[in-house]
Amino acid sequence: MKFFVDTADVAEIKQLAASGLLDGVTTNPSLVAKSGRPMREVIAEICALVRGPVSAEVAATDYDGMLTEAHVLREIARNVTIKVPLTPDGLRACRRLADDGTMVNVTLCFSPAQALLAAKAGATFVSPFVGRLDDIGEHGMGLIADIMTIFRQYPYLKTEVLVASVRSPMHVVEAAKLGAHVATLPPAVLRQLFNHPLTDKGLAAFLADWKKAGLSIA
Ligand code: G3P
């Protein structure tokens, strides 16, 4: 499973990239707005920090506007992935960009039917939002299961399922069990993956015994 981080906070990305576990970055208009920085500037800095795909979302909602913005964004760096909403204009733009060889992440996916449309439109990634479905009492991970079942029936579909709107390590584990290709994680959730109290307890015990024995390696 590939791990992307879902943020436009460059300091967070820099720190997490140092772990060697980061395969890409996703942003969205809300995350870029939160960064307080110009879009092209922050995307350029992120693309220089992470070699993998960096999703940059268009703000236009019409086909022509999306293509205009996509052409600006993809000039920033080779690893820019254009993010478009799962709308008729968004999928039409996806098809055109995919035909040009541009990576496209189709976002705001909330149903298996939508995911199938994104795949038919040639999306590189489709982003089902599990947390936002959970938030309204629907089964977010059930959507991932349905999408993976459908995609497995058609091996010629190359679209990767990029699990988004992740709220906890359990979302990551369940998505991995289902064979989802990518999970994009808020920085805090990515850090939570490391944590287990028995790891901390066990390490403390090892170090205490080592110190008590007065041992050294170097
Ligand atoms: O950036 C796409 C998605 O991961 C955002 O999800 O629900 O945390 O805003 P959310």
C-alpha cells in the first residue's frame, strides 16, 4: 500500500518525508487555503520535497476552466497530479488530461458508481472519502470494499483506489486488508501508525536491562 500525506503544510511534509515512508502528497483547496500561501508556490515546494505524485486541485468547475488551470498546474513539476471533482465536467477534463498523459486524481467520490465512472474516464487515482461517509452514519469502508470488488472484475481498469478522508489507523488497516492501492493520511494519523504502548514498554525494558548489565556495542 502506498502512503500519501494529506496536507499542504510544508514543514509537516518535510518532517514526514525524512521517514522514507512517504510515497506522495494530496492537497485540496481547503488545505492550500489553510497554508496561507499562493497555490503555485506551495505546490512547487511540495513537489521538490517528495518525488511521488503531488495532487493539486483545480478550482474551476467548468471543463474549459479546469483545463486552463490544469495546464498551469502541470507546468509546475513532473510529479504534479491534477485533482478534479467527480462531476460531468470533471470527468470530461479527466479524460482529456489522461489522454495527454497527465496524472489525474478524481476526488470527492462517495459511491461505487462514481468510482466506476472515474475509472472509465482514465483516472490515475480515484479518491473515495471514507471519513465523511462515516461522519453521516454511512459505512465508508464498505464503499472501499465495493469499489475493490468492482475493479477486480475488470483487470484492464488501471485506476488506483486512493482512500481519502482517513480518520484513524483503523481506516488504514481496513483499507490495506481490502487491497486498496493508496491511503492518504493526515500527518497526525500517519504518526499514530507507529504507536503501540507495548513497543514503548518493551524498549524501555530492553534499555534498562542493557544499562543494568553495563554492556556497550561500540
Ligand atoms: O484531501 C482529500 C480528503 O482526504 C480530505 O478529507 O474529510 O479530512 O477533509 P477530509
